[in-house]
Amino acid sequence: MARQLGPHELLHVFSFLEARDLLCAAQVNKVWNEVSRTKELWRQLCLRRWSCKASPVVVSTQTWKQYYFCRSELEFRMESGRPQDFICKAIPGHTGQVDQLAYISSNEYCFDGRAKSVVCTVSLDGTVRAWDLREDTELWSSSVQPAPLVNLVAYPELQLVVTVDNQGLIKVWKAENGYELGSFRLPTYSSSMETCGDTESPFLLAACAEGDLYSLIVPQLQVVSKVTAFPHTSVSLDCSPDQQWVCTAAQGSDLGPKVYYTRSLLYPSEDKPPIFTTLPIRLSCRACWAPAEAARLMVMHRSDFSTQLAVTTFELKAEKSRDRVNLLAQQLVSFLLPDTMVPPQLMQGHLSQVILLASGSKLVLFTTHGLQLVAFQDHQKPITSMWVDQDRVITSSLDLSLRVYVWNKKSEFPVLESCYHLLGGSHRWARGFTHVKSDSMSIVGVEARSTRTSILRSYYYRVQLC
């Protein structure tokens, strides 16, 4: 029968095989070996396992087969947590506390030796700086700004960074060299910033302490709309994964969150106000989106019937008629958090129905229906930051450690498995980690020093092309 199968028939049969079976088939004879190495077979394997974008492979430098085995090897090393698989470096530079950082390099998996992990940081010393984590070098630093810088967001595809100081001055910087491209001053300090739009039409959403929400064109920072979300109240912003919605919440208020239809903010009508809906809850304190669902919002708030905290999940929908758009917020499920639980300081979603809560020093996973999946008490002090992606979760703490967890996707609900921890500096000189972020090749944390300064501590994976 094998002799009757030509290359086309073999290719069809091999399309149902997994990587290990393809490697076995390659040892049968020369024809099977050639068919088993077909580009399209390994491309399908990559798409099936990781839902990769259309072309993560650089032509002539890496094949889909190489990509498959390099990424598999990287995931294995992440799970095993062998110390020899990464390089730890302390990167000093700022003379003040680092308040925020963001990756400006692509998050694509690339193993051809040309990939870089580049981050930008802002500090109370009034500078914004860019760092190459792999080379342990500072790429550039801005001149000292008139006021301390307190926040930043990045547009990696456009190589742009946006910063804001504690007086509300927003600036756009070119990520390659730190060249200033535009500026805009809010009437008061900024309470939150979010990126939106696409590479053709990038926008910035910025909220100020007076409760106003500004939509600005990037990089010119030209105002296209201004909306009063909550009068005289600091506002937090959180865009949905597809950027079709933006959730605004009044900090320290009993008013329910408002969800705006983003397009009505970016392309306002002269005779119509922005389109929004108010969620039917009070005293909200945290909110996050379900990454796998474009319009699923999970909100933590006080229950109407007790002082307990509840988590309610809403599904948003835009109903379009000839001359208007109506927003509907349908409540899907709600549950009460245990009254013995420390009020969570951090909240993030995973896929469509898993919620991660940082409660003091504990990391707890719930389903949207309230089923507790797992709880970890790995940290000795409160968790300060949490990074969540499709492969792993990383938490930082004031105990000078980063904890790394990997998703186990074999069960009905994806759950976490604790893998290993990464240590920071000396307790004599450091006060703990305050932020953590990651890309496909590195982890970086902000380590606060006792002298009110900060350093970056990077952990870079040693992965060679297979």
C-alpha cells in the first residue's frame, strides 16, 4: 500500500499527524522523508498548537519546522525552570523611582538570533529611557523633563512611546532614538492612559483627574473629542481586546462604570453625543476583560445585599439601526467572593471564563461562575504586579521574588501549575519588586531600592536555533 501512495496522497495523510509521528515517518524512506519536511505540514502544526499569526517566520532564516521545535524547547525550559536556561542581569540607570515600563519590541517568537527585547521606562527623575535587555545596555535617554514622569504606553508596531508627567503633560517619543514628536497638556494630572486604533490610525485615550476623557491622534496629539465621564473624579480606563469598547470607572465613587463605544469617541458626530451604557452596579473597584471574548467584561464590586465583594460578568452588544447605535449590557453570571478573603488588589482574565485575583500574598483562580480552581501562597509579602498571557503567569512581590506559573490546558478549565521562582537583589538594599512584564524571550521586573531609586532586573532565556 505504501508503494501506491504518491507524494500528494502522502501529504494528505501526513496532515493528520503530530510532530512525533512526522519524525517517525521521515525515517521510512527518501520519499516519506521529503514529504514529511513539507513547509505546509509544519505550518499547520504551528497554527494548530499556538494559533500563530500568518507569517512568524522570517524567510530564508528560519523554517516552520525550526520554529516548532525552538518554541517547544522554550516552553519546556519555562516549565522546567532550570537556572542555566536564563541569564539574570541588574540594569541600573535611573536616579529616581521607576513608575512604569513597557516593551517596545515585537512580542513575536523568533529564534534566528536577530530578535531583541527592548523596554522603555519612566521615572521620577524626569527621564524616559530605552533598554536592550539582551545586551544589558541603555539605548537612549531623554533630557530631564520639567516634572517627574509617572506613566507610559507603547505602540510597538509604530515604534512610538507616550509618556505623561505628574502635571498632565503628555509627550510622544520615537522609540528608536528618543526624538520628541508631539506634546499635549491636560488641565490636571492624568489618571489613566490607553492605546487604541491601528497602525494606520493610532489614537490615545487619556483621562484626567477632573473626570474628562480625551481622544487624541498619535503622534500629533491632536484632540478629536473630549467627554466628561465622571465630573470632578479621577477616571480609570480599560480597553477591550478588540478595542471596540472602553470601560471607565470613577475611582472612590459609588457610581456604576460606564462603557463607551470606542468608535464614537474616535470619530465623534457634531450633533450626537458619544455612545455609552452604565452598568447596573455600584461601588466597583476592579474590572478586566476576557481576552478570548471581544465583549465580555468582568467587574468586581460591592454586593447590593451585603458588604461582601462580588464579581459580575457582562456581555456587551451594539445594536445598530439606521440612524443610531444602542449599547446593551447583559449580565451573564455573578458570584460572591469568600468573606474570609483579603480584598483583591489585582484582577485579570484568561481566555473566556477564568479570573485571576491577587489577594494579599495569595494568587487565586476562579471561574466566572465562582468555582475556585486553585490558590497559591508562594509569596511571603503582598503581590504588586501580575503578567498574564496564553502561556504563563508571572507575579511580582515585595518579598524580592518573581513567581512563574504555566497554564495546564488539558483539563476542562485551564489551571495554573507553579513552576519556579526568580530572586531579586539583597534585602538590605531593595524593598521588593513593584512591576513585572514579559515577552516571548525575557522577563523584566522593577526592583525598588531603599534609597528611593529603582533598577531593572532582567531574566533572558538562553535559546539557540535548533
